[in-house]
Amino acid sequence: MKKQIFTISTLLTLGLILSSSSAIANNTPNNNLPKPVAYNYTGYSVQILEVDKELNEKHSIFKSFGDIKIQKEDGHFYYFVGEFKDQAAAQEYLEKVIVSRFPSAEIARYRDGVRIDLDE
């Protein structure tokens, strides 16, 4: 059986690495929390929820989806997932992934961060 020999330098280095990674992990924001729609975003997204109150960070959509976007307008909160260049791709994602869990989900279109009608 081989004995492992650690020097003080090795132990100190290991301790610094572990404490650094722990500090980084503790300071990392929750990536599942919604972020605002980018001011310059142009494309399509899928609106999964429209609610009157902002959702609690423990809501199930934050466990189900990553990179959720939020938009607040006229006292309503809109939650979106996905970024698509064309409506057909957004529609396919809506039908195959979203609508079974969120029947009222719909496609949203954006131009320079502003939601516009699908027909525009």
C-alpha cells in the first residue's frame, strides 16, 4: 500500500482552490431567475405564462426551464422561453415542448426588444 505524502504547500494550495470555488459558487446568481428581454432582441419567443403578480423564485417554471425572460407591462408579468429566428421554429417548439404543459402558451415576436404583432 502506497502512502500519500502531502506537503504544507500542497495542503495550502488545495485549501485555496477549495475556498475559491466555494466563494464563487456562493456568489453566482441563480441562472434560473428570469431576465428582462434584451433591449435589442429581434426574433420570436414562446410566452409560457401571463400573470398579475411576479412569480416566486421557487415556482416550477424556474425548475423546468433555463434562460427565462420576463417582461412587465400594464401590471402584468409575461414569462418567455426560447429565442428563434423564424416563426416556424417557434411554432414547432411551442407544439412539441410547451403546449402540453402550458396550454395557453403563445408565440411572441420582438423587434429591437419591443413586442410587436405577429403580422408586422
